[in-house]
Amino acid sequence: MSGKFGLGNYSSRKHISISVPSSTEVMSPHIKSVEELRVLGINLNRFNTPTQFFICVAGVFLFYLIYGYLQELIFSLEGFKPFGWYLTLVQFGLYSLFGLVELQLTQDKRRRIPCKTYMIIAFLTVGTMGLSNTSLGYLNYPTQVIFKCCKLIPVMIGGVFIQGKRYNVADVSAALCMSLGLIWFTLADSKIAPNFNVTGVILISLALCADAAIGNVQEKAMKIHNGTNSEMVLYSYSIGFVYILLGLLSFGGLGPAVSFCSQHPVTTYGYAFLFSLTGYFGISFVLALIKLFGALVAVTVTTGRKAMTIVLSFLFFSKPFTFQYVWGGLLVVFGIFLNVYSKNRDKMKLPSLAELRKRVLSGRKVRLLSQDV
């Protein structure tokens, strides 16, 4: 009787409604998803959260430090500086190829994120990487890296407007400390080696804005649609490749670049392949960081990596040095600490001002008693 009047179906519908995830789960599948999150064949879901964070950070530092060295090495080649957009074209083409190979090795080959979203992500990716590469024709490498490190504040602003996020005082203080420290670094560099060009500053500033927006757009897309890293890389960079190719053909920049690189195949295409390979591995770990821990944590890690890149740049390429670099770097490290503390307040309980005052006073009493004795 119950089956006749649909009561059995009602029970089935009730079971289905219970199994449907809540709105929180839909917006944050990286927290509760049972699907595997793999990076270079490593299943990160097998590890606990601290181990996941360590693997991602180690991957970002390892591959992007090599990436930065190769990038500066390519632009140190005499005559290559005007061809930053062509290098970006080669880089996007190789990224697309790597992403296609990785996607074919996975069982799930579905495209989950809409093409319209990929077109926006590709446009922002072209902006951040193309403008960044081109700016090296007008700025020295440490100055370019310093400008890129100042994207914490734009990322937080983008998080507020794009995702409706709210950041606490510690996050804001961390962004301010890191940005001020890196600005201090830039001022020191301008005094010792004034190699600034207005065109380079404009290019890297535009790249900074695009870089700040792309992390939030990627995070939102991956959370809502639960897209894979290989899917994100394949579609965003292949669409970006078409954008750059059309731009170079329109402005006549393709022919001179191909002619120059054909005369120096090893130092251009050879280094570009290694440069793109390490960059692809690095972006895979960055996307894993975004999916697991959010855009702000990913930017904090990549900013620390950039600071290390600057240190290695001074070690491998001859440049003047001043201790103002050290003070600016220490301010950046303090900003990183504030950000880490903000994410782990329950595990890192710092004493309040009242507790510090009490400890100081008790210490004074102990010293006075010891002197009386």
C-alpha cells in the first residue's frame, strides 16, 4: 500500500537528500572530497595536513628556485631581452603539452570547469607571465622579483571582492610587513644599482595585478567545480597560447624572435625547455597548495620562495650588496611568521600584553630578592 501511494519513493528521496552535500561541502570540496589529489604521481590524500603542506612547500621551493635561475640565465643572453613574449609563447606551448600528457595518464579526463572560466584564467595567466617575462627587458632580476612579491595585499583585496572573504588583523599585518620589507629592499637596490625604467615598472605592476587576481579566480573555480591540476594547466595554458600567438602575429613580433632563437638553439630553446619543465612542476605544487590551503597561504609560500630566489641570484650572478637588503628581508620573514601564526592560533598561543607585563614584574622581583640575599 505504501509502495502504491509512493511512500517507498518518498523514503528513497529522503535517502538521496541526506547524501547530497551541504553548501559548505560544495564550496570546499578540497576539504571533504574523497577523490585523490595527485601531484607528479604523489597521492597527497595519503598524508596528514602538516605532511601535505611540507610536500607542497618543498616542491614549490625546489622547482621554482631552478626556474628562477634558468629565467635569469636566459635573459642574460645578449640580444634576447626584446623577446620576452616569445619565451612566454614557448613556455605556454610546453605547459599545454605537459598538461595533456599528465591528463592522459589519469583515469578521469573530464573537463569540469566551464570554458568561459578558463578563458578568464588564461587571460590573467598571459598577463602575469607574459608581462613578467617582458619586464626583464627593462628591469634587473631582483627588482622584478621584489615587485612580484608585493602581491599579498592585492590577493587579499581580490579575496574580499571575488570570494567575499574576511581577513583578520594578523593577516593584514603580515601583508603589510612583507610588502614594506620588499619595498625597502627595492629602495636599497635603486640606490646601489639604479636600473629602473618606467616601462618595466608599468609592465611588472600590471603583471602584479593579474597575478593577484588569478589565485582567487583559480581557488574559486577549483572549489566550486573540483577541477584537477592537470585540467587547469592544460586548458588555461593552451587557451593562453592562442592569445599570445595571435598577439605576436598581429604586432609582427614572431619573425624576429624565431630568427634570433634559431641562431642560438641551445641557449634559447634548450634552456626554455628546462625552464618550462621546472615551471610546470612548480605550478602543479602551487595549484595543490591553493586547493588544500587557499590562495593566501599559497602566495605566502611563493613570496618566501621569491625571497630565496633573490638570495641565490646574488650568489650566482654578480651584483652589488648592502645590509638594507638584510633588514628588508627580516621584515618579510616577520610578515611570514604573522601569517603562519594567523593560520595556527590555537597551536601557537602567544602571551598577551598583560601576561608579558606580569612576567617582567615577576622577573624583577626575583632579581631583587637575589640581590638582597
